[in-house]
Amino acid sequence: MITAGTQNSQASPGEKLALSLHPISDLKAWSVTDPESVSPGEELPQPIYAPQPQPRKTSIFKQVLNLLFLSALAFGSYFGVSHFLVQSVKVVGVSMIPTLHDSENYLLNRWIYYARSPKRSEIVVLRDPSDNGFSVKRVIATAGDSILFKHGHLYINGQELVEPYLRPGTVTETGERYHDKLIVCGVGQFFVLGDNRMNSVDSRIYGPVPRGNILGMIVP
């Protein structure tokens, strides 16, 4: 690019027009910013772009794996609670009237007997030795206790057992032709009876039950 300057905006007739020409060497200080004027073979600076984060894709396999894990966790929690802590049970039958009633639901405390043994007068759920089914009875005597049936009354270790949970006038017969009978619980054995003494299959029939048959304590 070359600049030209004039001495006068209009030249007089016959007057010569004086031109002032800048030498080409004066152009070396000019800066070239137009990419079109870059010398052939010279590379243009490339723009720098920051990498864009790609959205993470969750595979179907991973979703199925998470679902299986949650299902296993839920099942394990239910199994642990129902088999080692507490569970709801429904009473079927009348052997525990008037304390428990037929078709009613009660809470079974399973963990308590992991900490200690059953005690007298506690109501327990057990596996019936006669048919391997489940039944609800009351613990009358524990290991080492003697149980005496005498004239419709119960004596534990020589003392008459007071049972306020029974209906007034209830008698406890042996279930045999003999009115008097003495039983002693061995090691790890428990003598259980139903509160409805006239309508209960219990230790008078199948004898003391082992500790392993007792599953938990009923919370009335």
C-alpha cells in the first residue's frame, strides 16, 4: 500500500503536480494482521478448544445389577428381622384362652432368648413335639424344677403355684387316670401348659420340651 500526498488540492494550469512517494523500505514497520497476507507455507495459529465433558451412559447391565443388590438387601433385612428379632404371629385355637384369643395377631419376640433362657409364666411359641407344628403355651417350670399334680392343683418344687391368669375355679388335671403325678424337668427342659387347661395339648401329653423347640416369647 502506498500513500500519496499533494501540495495543493488543485494545481494551476501549467503547474507541475509534485508527488511525494514514500520509499518501500518504510513499509517494514507495518504489522500484518490479515491472515490473507501470510506468507505461503506459514501455518496459521490454531484455536484452542477446552474438551467438553461427555454424558455418562449407564448400561442396562449396571441397572440390573443395582436392582438385584437392592432386592437382596431387602430380602436379607426381612429375613434377619423376622427370624432373629420380631415377627407377627396369628393364634389359631383356644388353648390359651382367656389370655390369648383365636385368630388374633400378637408380636413374637425372637431375639430375647438369644440373650437368656425362658422364665416361668412367660408365653412362648414352640414346635409341638407331637406333630412338629407350632403352638403357643405358657412356661410353668424350667430345668431342675419338680412339678406335682395333686387334686387339681399344681405344685412347683413343693409350693402351690398361684396362677392369676386362669379363669376362676380352673383345675389342672394330669390328663391321665391318675390324679397325682410328679414330673421333674431335666437339663435344658421346660414344662409348658395352656391356660385353657381343659382344652390344651401340652406337656401333660408330650412331656417337657427341649430348649431348641422354643422359638420366642409372645408379647400379649
